[in-house]
Amino acid sequence: MPESTDSTESGEGVEAPPAGAEVTAAEIARLAGVGRAAVSNWRRRHAGFPRPVGGTATSPSFALAEVEAWLRSQGKLAELPLAERVWQYLSGHPEGAATALVRTGCVLLLAAEEPGVREAADAAGDPARALSDALAPVLERRFGTGDGRAVPAPEAAWFDAPTLTLVRAAAELAAGDGVAETYAFLLGRQLEAHPRQYAPTPEALAGLMAALAGPAPTVLDPACGSGGLLLAAEAASALHGQEADGQLAALTALRLALRPGGARAVDVRAADTLRADALTGEAADAVLCHPPFNERNWGHDALAYDPRWEYGLPARTESELAWVQHCLARLRDGGTAVLLMPPAAAARRSGRRVRADLLRRGALRAVVALPPGAAPPHHLPLHLWVLRRPGRERPATPEVLLVDAGAPGTAAGEPHPPWEAVRATVLDAWRAFDRDGTLTEQPGVARSLPVIDLLDDDTDLTPARHLPPATAGEDGHLAEVGEEVAATLRRTLSLAPEVLAPPAASGRAPVATTVGELARTGALTLRSGTAVAAGSRSGARVVLTDHDVLTGAAPTATLAPGDPDPAQDELLREGDVVVPVLGAGGPGGGPGVATAARVVDAAGAGAALGRNLTLLRPDPDALDPWFLAGFLRATANHRQASSYASAATRLDVRRIRLPRLPLAEQREYGARFAAVAAFEESLRLAARLGGQLVQGLHDGLTGPALPPS
């Protein structure tokens, strides 16, 4: 559900914000329909802006009632949108947002399954008792009975005054936007507000895992978290999940029950899966699992004789291999399991015997290395393990598939995985292998190996160790790179600026000014970047990041889910100048020198401004953008305008100095600076291609493709 809903309350019957409710700067921006940079400006420029009442120095929170009053007094908020009002009731609930969201989800489920019952219960003499009585049969029908079910039996005590206010407002919102959309909006806000607590599986990764498992009528996730993997199993008619966190299990059960067009059979249990498996009698056609990593207290001693360890008792340090065997134990014969695994699980010596038995008996079918950034922890290239429970009708495979999905289109230092390329590479390789039982080698990307070739002293299943890179010269690619390097070097030489002898001193130097003074006089506008970048999402606003500026790359990241689209005047325009404000310390611990200042071209126009960037928008009748960008990069300016703590420096752009010159002279400077920038870009391209050529020559000479002669 879009957060910019036009639903508003007229003022009659509008209740005050919940006592003690607080909002962050990002939530204030949503209330007013502006970007977070605007909120920062209001705090600096308006003495009457509410003071923080909580949070931290870097992420303060403010009293909602004070913020609303101030926004209305400034004419920036006629009335709070209903969606935001509901969220504030939820986030400020005295028993906690998660508890309140479970109760709200139950009432929304009642409204979806028995229209009119909620209104009748709400109008009764004792609405709390009437609501709980109406809910009981609905929840029992949907989630069963007993202590293990995720959504507990309702009680009249649930529906105190704050909860009744919340569920009435949520029902009003659902009447306009839909029950499923309303719950998805509130749950999305809750997950976004607590990313470390919930750590959901990214949507693109969940979709890839579900596609690898294939369409299946019954899908299980034994560590279901917020339900992202089960939600990706669109073809399933029955969904089973288990989660140790009781509140999260309830939120997930409601999420699955309320999803539009979703499975009718939803069974989510609240219990520790390895220690107290609540789904022992369930056999699934497919299992999807993102287990917790590196657990030490997973029950090794208590579960030593558990029948699930068909492939060997996992070591105390191998909790992931315990999850692998649990998933296999819950599959029907021939069923497929896909697990997200840390890369160490493929190589640790303590897990060698279990890995070897998985290979010998044909249970492990594929190991896929993902590019860094696919899921937390983002710095690691996580793996996907595809397993299949051996059955009579499906003999054990004599080969196993190894895929390195970091290879396709992943540039060095790329901060976000190229999901379209990754998905195509992985699924093409898996489907061909699953169909034929073998795969023609794709050098550096994918190959299938006989199981016997992997059963050595290490049984190391890391794909990169068994996938030699594409041999240089095998397909003529290296020759093409060499020709491109030569052409780029020739172009770079033609662009090399002429270095003239310095002229004789000509009297007084031009009068200098600062960026801060130019901003005060209106010659330019300053703005700090606040957009949070995430992986590429179809249809989302692209974000220019400091990484893009430093490397000269086009913006490819997009706004993080839930981050509001910036106002039109906050988007980048052609002629804007962007500079990173954070950098490495210089020699001797002194302030460093920034390496980039970028003049925005047509490719960058319309992008949002990312964090750790400052935008300078010059008045074209007063300042030439290339003139401004050139002086922003001067070493002397950065030594004067930088401050540092530890090994990091921060640039105070307002202190940058530049001469006062007529516009015509500025443009002369600007033309030279633009020529230098074109030379720099050509050098950067030559270095990138040259690196490819050098590595290709090393690979070719160390292999059979390029003899030394």
C-alpha cells in the first residue's frame, strides 16, 4: 500500500496521538510529504521546531503531538493522513508495536473472513468481550488449537482503550485500501523500523530460492522469520512454518493468512525447531530455509541421538549442517530443499564427514555462490545449497552442480548484486543440470563434477575452487580486450591536457569567496544527501551514491524499501555538482584529499542524492558548474576545509574557497576542468580494461591456452 495515500480524517472524531508517541526525522518527512533533507533544514532554520525527546544524537526522536502542532502552525500539514495516523497509534501503543500489530492483524482477518461482524462487535455494550468472542472461532479455524500455534487465543483484555482506537482506525483504512494491503503496510513499517531484530530475507533472493525449488503444493520453512520465503512460494496451496520468536511467528502467520490470493492452508508454529520440532508429522514437497548462522547452543548434546542425523551427527560448531539434515528429514521422497548457507559451511573440516555422506547418497545436488550483498552479512558471498531427498523413483545423481553467480556482470566493488543476471545464470544452469543430470562447463561460471572428484581429505564444496576462470584466448575475448585497450590508450593520449608554462606574476590575485558565502547570497543552493540505497528494484527511484561518484559510475542502486520518494526539487538536475564529504585520512594522520567532484549529466539527472554526499546547485547566471567542481577538488581547499577523527575525514563544503571572477572567465576555467575530467574518465576506463587484459594474460599463460611463444 503506498504511503502517500490521500485518505485523511476530516477532524471530527479524530483522536489525539497516543500519549508518549515519538517519531523520527524520516517519519516526520512522511507526515509532511517531503524528503528528510527538508526536515534537517527545518531543524536548523526554525527555532520553534520541537526539540528531541529521545533516540540518539545521530537519530533523534520527537514527540508526535509537538511535531503535528508545529507542522500545522507552519501550514505544512492540514491533517494527518489516515495511514500515518494508524502507524502512530501502532508504534506508540503502550504494550509495544509487535503486540499491537498481532491484535490488529487478528481484527483485520475477522473483517476479511466475516464482513460486518467486527462492526457489530464494536457496537456492542462490551466491545472488548464481543470482539474476542467473534475472533475465537475465526482464529481456531485458521490456525488450529493448542499451545504450539503461532496466533494465541483471543482475550477480552487484548482490547483495551488504546487497542480499540487502533483497530477502529485500521479498519477504516482497510475499508479504503484493502485488508491485505493495510496489514502489509503496517508489517512493512514494523520490519523497517527494526531491521536488526527481524533481518528478513531480501525479496529478490527469496524469489530465486523459490524458483530453484520449483512449484510445489506443500512448502515448509522451519526457520520462517517474517515469512518472506513462504510468501515467495506463490504456487503453494499449503504453507507450513516454524519460528522460535513467538511474536514474530504470530505476525508471520497473519501475513500469510491475509496475503491476497494466497494459500488457504497456513500452519505456523511458535517453537525452537531443532529442539522442539512442532511439525514432525508434516512431509513437504519443498523446503525453503534461511537458518540462523554460527549458533553454538543449538542443542548438540541434547540431540545427540536424534533420528534426523541420517548423514552424521553435526559438530557443535556446525549448526547449519543440523538445519540441512532437518530440512531433508521433513521432505517427501524426491522433494527439493533450498537453504541459504554461510560460505564456511562448504569448507570447514569439522563438517567434512556430513558433506561427504550428503554427496555419496545423492542428497546434495548443487552449491551456488552468490555475489556479496545478497543478504546479511553483506560482505560475504553467501551460498545456496540445493538438496533433494533420495527416493526409489529418483536414483542418486552421480554428479553435483557448482555455480559461481558472482561472475555475471559483477564489477569489482559493485555494492549491490545484479539480480537479473544472477537469477538468469543460476536458473539456466540448474534447470539444464536437473533435466540432464550433467552440465556442459561454462568456464568460470558453472560446471557439474562427478561426486567422486569431490570426496578427498577436505570435501571442499566452495564453487570458486572447482571453477577455473574462463581461459584467456579460448574464444578470442582476450584479443578483443587488447584491441579495446589500445584504442582507449590512443584516445586518452589525444585527450591529455596541454600543460602550459605558468605566466609571469600579474599583480593582485582575484578576490576570494567561499561556498558558504555564495550559498548565503543565493548564487548556489546546498543540500545534504539522505537517501538510503538498496539493491536494484524494478520501478524504484535510482540513487547516486558516494561509491558512484568516486568510481565515475552511473547510478544503479535504488531507494531502500519504505524510503519516501524525494520531492521533485530534491532530485538531481543536469549541471548540479555533487561531492563526497567522507574520505580516508591523509599521510601522517592529517586530513585527506577528496578524489571526486561530479557535474551531473543527463545519465544522473532525476536520481536521488545518497548519504555522505553534498549537492551544490549553482545559479547558471552566476556560477559555471565546471568552474565550481574544479575548485572543489583543489588540494589546498581540502586541507583547509577538512576535519578528521581517527582515520576518517569530513569535508565542510562551506569553507571551500574560490576566486570571484566574471562568468566569462569562469567558463574559460570550466572548459579546462571539463577537458581534465574527460581525460580522467578515459584514464579510468583504460585502467579497468588494462586490468582485465593483465589478468587475462596471467590466466592464459598459466593455463594451456597461451603458450609463452
